[in-house]
Amino acid sequence: MNTQVVAWRGDITQLNADAIVNAANSALAGGGGVDGAIHRAAGSELLQACRKIGGCPPGQAVMTEGFKLPAKFVIHTVGPIWRGGDCDENEILAACYRNSLRVAATKVCKSIAFSAISTGVYGFPKEQAVSIAVKEIYQQLPQYPYIEQLVFCCFDEGMLALYDAELAKYSA
Ligand code: APR
């Protein structure tokens, strides 16, 4: 596998990756957090494109253009709302990462940046979410050998430290 997998601290709306992955809601209605930041940066055409799609079930992913963003595309995935861990939250979160890669492949994206899905408003325990995200990405990457760079975008030092510690377990 020749994909560079890194954690990076900053605002995902500034990354000119082929695709950035948004933590959306099932209505694709925009919102706060990273969803709000992406919609603000992309402009109103993004909400129009999301309305055309209509919605996205938790664990699934859909794709739009990036419009005014530096990124070519936005992949909207809907993470699980944390309800204590007995409602398939772990599997739904893993599916977000798996399906985001599957959707990115339809445009042969060579660089993809993920926000930390469900770790904000949706309340997923951060350390557990990071472990699921990194494990699923490493399990899926061999299917997509053309991906050159995959970025876990962290909005604060705490998340960056969690991702760096988890990624260290996978570096040979
Ligand atoms: N760039 C990168 N990461 C960001 C940014 C940004 N500009 N803004 C926030 N984040 C981080 C948060 O710090 C958190 O680690 O994104 C992660 C996901 O948090 P949320 O955006 O709250 O997403 P989530 O927990 O999945 O909740 C989704 O919140 O905004 C609404 O419409 C959204 O209903 C949906 C819900």
C-alpha cells in the first residue's frame, strides 16, 4: 500500500484535497460544526445540491461538487448519534468511513480528508471513534491503491494527539 495516511490539525475547508468528508445529518440540511463550516465555505450551491439528493441514512455517504471550496468534491456521511453503545454505533461509524471511500472511488479521488465523524455534537467517545476510523481505513485502503494521501483532519490538539497515537500503532 503506498497511501500516505496522516493526521493534520486545522480547518478542513482549507484543504484542496480531491474530496473532503463532511459530518452531515440525515436530512443533508447543513448545521453547525464541520457541516456548518463546509456549507459556509462552499456557498449556497452546496445546500441546493444536498436538497437535490434529499437525504442520507446513517452510515451511508453521498457526494457533491465542492463549489467554492478548494476541494473538488464533498462527501457527506452521516455518523451515528451516540446512545450508549448498544445501538450499533460502532458498526455505523465504521460504515461511514467504508462508504466514504467507496463513493470517493467513483471519481477516482487520490487525496481524501476526513473530519472526525460523530465526535462532536453526536457525542461519540473520541478515543473509540478514532480507533474505529483508523482500523476501518487501513482495512479498506488495499482496495484503492491509487489513493496517494488520506488525511484525518483534527480541529483541536486533543484529537490530533489521539489520531497520532492510533496511527503510530499501524506504522511499520
Ligand atoms: N474542520 C475540521 N473539523 C472540524 C471543523 C472544521 N472546520 N469544525 C468542527 N470540526 C470537528 C469537531 O471538532 C469534531 O471533532 O469535526 C468533528 C465532528 O463534529 P461535528 O461537526 O459536531 O459533527 P458530528 O459530531 O458528526 O455531529 C453531526 O452536527 O453540525 C451538525 O449538521 C450536523 O447534525 C449534524 C451533527
